[in-house]
Amino acid sequence: MPLQRLASNRENIEVTGATVKHCLDDLIKQLPGSGPQVYLPDGSLALLLLLNNEPLPDQDVNHPVADNDEIWLLSIVSGG
């Protein structure tokens, strides 16, 4: 996963924020060059998000998060 390479192969990165979007923005600040891995040019998500091992409802980046919540970023794979 290119994002993991940007993170020096770390599996976990601690971020802060009141919403998923704030946390993603903090991740992008911590990992320069990661923005295109997180957001598509139209601003939509380039990844599938899980919150505490559950699919994030409607991939709502404005969903609130609490301390110790875990956000998982998964690559979207397509093909046939």
C-alpha cells in the first residue's frame, strides 16, 4: 500500500481530531504527499474507512470520533 510506504511501513499512526475528517487531515500533515492517497481530485475518499473495525456509516468523514477510536484505511480494489 503506497500510504504505508509513506508512513515508513508503520502500521499505526496516532492522529488527533474531533471528526474522521480532522483525523485524516492530521494524517496528511504528518505524512507529506499522502493527500492523493486519501482523497481523489474531486474531494471524495480514495479509501474505504472503518471505525473501530466497523464500516463507517456512509463513509461520513464528519462522523465524530472519541479518544482511543481506531480508524482503518483500506485500499479500494476493483477489477474483473
